[in-house]
Amino acid sequence: MPEVTKARPPGAPPAAAAAGPRRRPRGTRWWQDRRILPYLLIAPAVLLELLVHIVPMIAGVVMSLFRLTVFTIHHWQSAPFAGLSNFALGLNPHGPIGSALWRSFGVTLGYAACVVAGSWLLGMVAAALLNVEFRARGWLRALFLVPYALPLYVAVIVWRFMFQQGTGAINAILARDLHLVSGSTFWLIGGNAFWAMTVTGIWRTWPFAFLILLAALQNIPGELHEAAAVDGASSWRRFRAITLPQLRGINLVLVLVLFLWTFNDFNTPYVLFGGTPPDSANVLSLYIYVNSFSNWNFGLGAAMSVLMLAFLLVISLVYIRAFRAGREADA
Amino acid sequence: MRESAAARWARRGGLTLIAAFALFPLYVIVETSVKPLSDVNGAFRWLPSRVTFAPFVNMWSTIPLVHYFINSVIVSVIATVLAVLVAVFAGYAISRYGFAGRRVFSVTVLSTQMFPGIAFLLPLFLIYVNLQNVVGIKLYGSYTGLIITYLTFALPFSIWMLAGYFNSLPRQLEEAAMVDGATPLRALFRVVLPVAKPGIIAVAVFAFMTAWGEVLFASVLTTQSTRTLAIGLQEYSSQSLVYWNQLMAASIVVSLPVVAGFLGLQRYLVRGLTAGSVK
């Protein structure tokens, strides 16, 4: 997300701000100095980020280089150094662990792609349809936002309940009422589990895309559309020629955020399937969790997490680069 | 702009489909919560064979729901208040001061948002366990540890959004106050924050939602006495059977405060989100 880096060039405060402290009669206390105050302001954030995010992440990288198992974790100071062997084990496509990791990587990518695409599409359609005044508008907007406002566990457990094979609502509707599928279809095991997880992910995520896109749509000046309508442009044409280009910036950020969330999603598959997901829904977060906490191989789990983070960093950098290049080409 | 009849019906049709998708699971939650357990364990029926409010009564004794509720309130409220405070300071510094390391700070904070939770869960746990022996403050299994964790989870998004929001406010605001002799912090609290209310509310809502629903870290960092709702609700399923009706009843009770808050504050959310960050 490049917005922060592109914000305002540092330094060069307007004259009055620089003059302010000097004019104060009692003189400036040391911590109100312009050179010191910003560091004091960010200090709590820096400390917390170090404690919860940065240092644990570095510790994770270090752990990935050691043979840390349930036997060595209590004396982690003296765990044997493993070099890159954890990484080799994880990446080897011919070994059982490596091939499962690659497979899990594919599942995660597929899941993220489907949820991002589905959420964006649904959010965009709903936002476009609601971007007109009519009576039920406020109610619909509130209703659409509810799945996103629900606590995560609640939002997912209801789908687990509905996807049950014998007593679930999904089979009752699709098989019993509509005769579209067989009544003995399993949704939570086998290949269908991927789609069960994807639908659940979209249901929970799309309201966020909707919220952002609706806000962005309302920022587009109405005159643009009216001028085009006077010129006889159809609404689909206006959408393509006016709305989409105006949403470009927000879309790029939105898609990246949705992708990062979904790619890292642990909760949806965990609440749907528990600790033993079917292969088709075994996303990276869950696979790593099982490898770390059920098989007690912490070094290997750490190595896999590092690979996952490295992939996300590379993807984000490439994406932001492309975004910048696109912007400069436009200018 | 006038809409043709065809366009109006297309709009109605599209919105009906989307509303059905959004609504159906919500309907199932409500409907299941007033069903007797025998209904829940049989084939799905659209309406309960008889409506009972017993699940709303029994859910309190099946698991220590009140206890989990109090835990969640304590953790979420404190984490939210602290997150807003810390993010206001940091976002204000990024927005208003040019200092060495400003860019590195903002980019680093933002990039922590992409850390997979699973990547630092175990290291964080080990750090808490080892650190509490050094500093003498209980971190594992205490409110403190969970509050610190959730508060930090909310920071990247909050700092980013508030910095954007402050950028959209004119600097003359606090400059005038400071010419009148206010200290920078006074100017921030008395002049800037009241104007930044939508941004602050948006940040608070997101921070609260994160803390209220988080599952992964709560499952590792809490013990029985500090267990939060998101973990506690799982106890409605025992090995032999799941009290689905009570689980759904409890889900409604647990969800009401956040859903009501979210919907009540949504106009602030939209304004907060669009002001600076979304351009």
C-alpha cells in the first residue's frame, strides 16, 4: 500500500508551525522540541510493534534454522543448528512434506484468487446498484454489512452447521427442495470442501469490498455521469468509461488488502474443518499450524512460515511497483 | 437521473439475489436459536416444529458464558482505547512532522499487516513466557498479554488511516492554537482530535472487532480463567453432541453489541475511510 509513502513530503512545515513554540512566553520544555516530539509520539507504537510483530518474526526466522521439536523446545538455547535443512525439507517436491506444502500453496492461491474475485465482484455490483436513492436503500446497506460485522467465529460456524451432510440446510435446499445435487453430497470433506470454504470466505469478506467501493462511488462527481448521459452513453458504457477509471486507485489498494487477508486466513478453514482439514482445503496457515502444534516440529513450521512471508513480500512489492509504473504511465 | 423500467427491475432482481445470499445464514442463526434440539438434529426445516426460547436460557449454564463475556469486554475495550491512543500519536507524528526515519517507520508498520499470524504465533508465545520471568508481569494467560497483542494487531491499519485522515485536515487548525500559546500536545487534543472524530471512530470500531472475534492467538495465549468468547463458544460442542441451538442463541447475544455498534457508526466508518486513506 503505497499511500503512506506517497503522502506528504517530510519536512518543510509552514512558517507558523515553526514559529509557534518560539513565541510561547515560558519557553519550550525539552520534550516539546520539534526534533524530539515526533520520536516520543511514535515511541509507544515502535515498542509495541517490536514486541509483538518484529522481534517474534525475527525469532521465527532464527527458529527456522534450528532443529526445534517437542524434545528440544524446553532447552531451546541448545537446540541443534539445522542450517537450511528445514527449508530443503519443506521445498522438496519429491518428499511427503514438501509435496504437501506445494499442494497447500496451490490451494491457498486458489482460495485467495476466488475470494478476492468473488468479493470484489459482489461488492462492486451491490455498490453500483445501491448508488441511487430509493426507499429500502439504508436497510439493504445495513443488511449487506452484517456478515462482516459478525464475530469471526460466529460467521464461520453457521456455515459449518449449514454444510453438514445429513442435517445441513445447504443439502436440504439444493437436493431436497431443488433437486440440483445428490442428497448425499459431502461439503466438508473431499473436493467440495474447497468450494464450501470459498463460499464462506466470500460471504464474510465481500461486505468490506462493498463498504469501500460504495464510499468511493459516492466520491465520484455526479456531473461526470450526467454529462455522459446527455451525450447518450448507456449506463454500461458510463460504468466502463467513467466509474472504473475513477475507482482505479482504490481498486488497486482494495485488491491487495483482500488478497493479503485471504492468503493469511486461518480462521475460516480452522472453524470449518478443525485441525484435520481435507486436502482440498488445507491452506498454508492451517498446514503450518498442524505441522507446528500437532507434529511438534517447530523448526519446520517456522521455515514454512518464513517462505510464506517471503512470497507475500515479493508479491506485494511487484504489485506496488506495477501500480506505480501504471500511475506514471498515466501521468 | 431517470431510470428505465427495465433497469429498475434489473436493479431489484440483482439486489434481491444479493440480499438472499447475505441474509440466509443470518436467518439460519436466528431460526436455529429458537428450535428444540430434536429439530436441529433432524433434517433441516425452514420453520421450527415449535418455537422455544429454552436455548437462550440454557446457554448460560452449559458453558460459563458470562465469564467469557466479561473477559472479552475487558480485553476488547482496553485494547481498543489503547490502540486508538497509540495510533493517534503515531499517525499525528507521521502526518505533521518531518523526522528522520519517518518513511522507514510508516512502511515497516504497514508491512507488519501482511505477516501471517501463524508465522509469529509460537515465537510470540515463547517471548511472553520468557519475558514474564524477567519483568515480573504475567503475560501468558493474562489479560495484559492478550491486550498488548490485540492492541498491536490494530496498529498498522489504525496508524495508516489516521495519518491519512490528519493529512486531510488543514494545518492552520493547530497552528492557530499554537500561536495562541498552546503546546503541541494540547493543540492535538483540543483542536485536532475533535475534528478527526470520524477517523477515530472508524479506527476504534475496527480495533474492537479485531479483538472481539480473534481466534488463533486467543487459543494459545489464554487459559481457562482468561478465555474469550471466540474460544469459549467452541465449548457448546462436546464429543458426543453439539448444542447447535444454544450455540446459535449465544452467537446472537455475542454478536449484537458489535453488529449494533458497527451499523450505528457506519456513516463515520465511511467518512473515516474515505477522508485521507482512500484516494
